[in-house]
Amino acid sequence: MRFLLALALAVPGAPGGGDPYFPDQGNGGYDAGHYDLVLDYNPSSNALTGALTLTARSTQDLSAFDLDLVDTLAVRSVTVDGAAAAFSQKGQELVVTPAAALANGQDFTVAVRYDGKPTHVLDPDGSRDGWIRTSDGVFNANEPQGAMTWYPGNHHMTDKATYRFTVTVPDDRVAVANGDLTSKRSGGGRTTFVWDAREPMASYLTTVSIGKFQLTDAKIGNYRTIVAVDPKLAGKATAFAQRHAPILDYFSSLFGPYPFSSTGGIVDHEPNVGYALETQTRPIYPSVPGEGTLSHELAHQWFGDSVTPTRWKDIWLNEGFATYAEWLWLDRTGAKPLQTSFDTAYAQPADFWEMPPGDPGSGAAIFDDPVYDRGAMTLHVLRRTVGDAAFFTILRTWTSEHRYGNADTQAFVALSQRIAGRDLSALFTTWLYKPGKPAL
């Protein structure tokens, strides 16, 4: 009787994850566990057919729940635990009503079949993300909100899950995704690639990128290194795979073990995109990256990918950390002394200092320069304040304690103070939250 009464009082899950910068992103009422995505794509017509099987667990008595999916893709059917479910689409919300309410803590499986012609979305700063078409396929980068352009899910950064991608494309195309390539089979003029991402991943870090790539998969040093390179750029990328191991070795010595089963990257020819992205295990680049960009995106595998913020206002935990790691690598190689990187950033004009990186203030500002450079300067000042031994202990403890999880700035401040054995609140307040140029 008590169980039946609870289900009678079941209510829909929240249609958003509660992030103030992107309030419609993510959903309440359940935790995603594993995404099994089966995709069939025709680059010439931009026709995508998708089938999602999502395993999840309810976090309340749940009468209905949302998945994030743009309504330019048409949903054809939805089942929950094998039973047909009612559904509706509006904007970026796919609302699913199971035939029977779900009890709090119940494991369930939702299957969605959909199709259409995916497209990108425009971010608040005007850049494109999501399903970005190229001359031979797709440049697929999803930070902060692009995942909803090609598959349904709980697309909030705190709801990490494991993934399998099964992607079928014409024989002259290659489909590249996160994790490890586990099989490849061809027939009838089409090839199917299967990729398994076994470590938990935020949906904004997923990718399925498609093109006439040259794909290589080799053990280089300590790392399985899988790279895909657009043939137009092959001449400039002959050493691209080999460049990863030295950077990862160095960062492992500073930050702790590399957190994933493979590494590598996707080098596509898409000069109009204007950015690279740290897609988990396999960053995507619009051209052959230099040492700064390559080291930056590889540093994100620790800071942003393995340890992900809990909300977008804390994005400096991604970009400030990766920028500082980039400075460390350039110093290591002799390309640019660390102090010169700091001094160059510190010399920026007055308007740079008006936006504090600890709370940029809107979705449009999360990728502005202060988040990167002032965030990195915060770490350098912390290092000079607590000393090298404590500083790198802080970073290794951060990546260890929050491995495959989420954490916020408050947690980093608390950890820093615990390891340093002193109050550091004034340092973080000044460098992260106060407008104006801090005194050294």
C-alpha cells in the first residue's frame, strides 16, 4: 500500500538541470548510466538515423521525464523497459511519459528511435557547436550545448555516463568517436565503426566526427594512440601521433596518471570553426595544432574531462588549468619561459581585468580570455604562495579525489587550504572574484 501510494504521488522530473547559465540543459529525476547509440549517416544528404538505448536510475518517484534533443530531429518511437511510452517534442525537450510510473531508485531502460537532418546550434558568443557539416562529413564538437543536436540524453555536465557508439557511414568515410575502436566491418558499400568509451563522460565531451580521414591506431610509448587526419592536412601532420606521448608523460609526472584507456586526436580541415575542443580521449582540431594548442587540449583530459565542473560558472577549473599546463609545457620545451607567459598575461589592458573568471556572468563570457589567462595566473600565484611541493600535491590530489567525477571552485579552495595548512581565501577572492587588476 505504501509503495502504491508513493507511485500515485509520482511527479515529472525537472525539465532543466538548474545551471543558471544554461537553465534548460540537463534534466531532473534520473541519473544516466550508459548510452548505446546506433547511428547511420549519409554525408551527401545529411540524413541521420539514430537509435538510443539509455540505461538510467530514477532519483524520485517519476511520472515523466525529459531528454534533451532539438526538435529538428523527429522522434519516431519511445519505449521504457520495453513498453511503449507517450512522448512529445518542443524546442530542446523530449518529454517521455512511461506507461507506468517509476519508483525512486528504480533502474530502467529507455529506447528512442529518431531521424532527420541534424545541424549545429549557435552559442551565446556566436560560435557554432554540435553537428557542424564539413565538405566531406561532420566536425562534431559539443561544448557547451551541442550534444542535443544529434542524440537525446541528460545533457548536464554532472550526469556522466559510459558510452558505446556504433556508426555506419559510406565506405569512403571514417567515423571517429571517443574511447577505443573495438570493431570495424564493411558490407554493401558501407562500413560500421564501433567505439567504446568505458570511463564516465559528460555529454558535452562526446564526439562522432566523420570524414575521409586517415585513421591510425598504435601503441606509442605508454599510450594507445588513435588519430584521424583529414587527407588535406596529412603532409603537415606526419608526426601528430608521436607528439602525444612526451606531453602525456610530462603531465602524468605533474598531475597523476593519464586517466583514460587511449589518447589521440581528430584533425579535420575546417578553418571556419575557429576553435579546438577537448573531446574526451580524442580532442578535435580544425587544423594541425601547434604545441600550445595540443598541450592545452591534452591537459584537459585531467582538468575538464576526468574532473569536470559542477556548473558552467566554474569553467576556469577547465580553462585556467589547461592554460597553465600549456604554459608549463612551453617552458619545458624551451619555447617560452613560464614567467614570461605570466608576465604577458599580467600586462593585458584594463578592460581585461573587469571580468572575474570565477563567475564570468553569462553563457557568452565563459570562453573569454580572463577565464583562461586570469585563471592560469591564479594558479601561478597559488604556486608561488604555497611552494612547488604543496602546489603539485594539490593538483595530484584534485585529479585523484575527483577522478571521473565533478567538483566546484569551493572544493578546490578547500583542498588547497587543507594541503597548504593555511587560509587562502583572500588569494582566491582577489584573483577569481574581484574586478580589477590584483597587485603582486
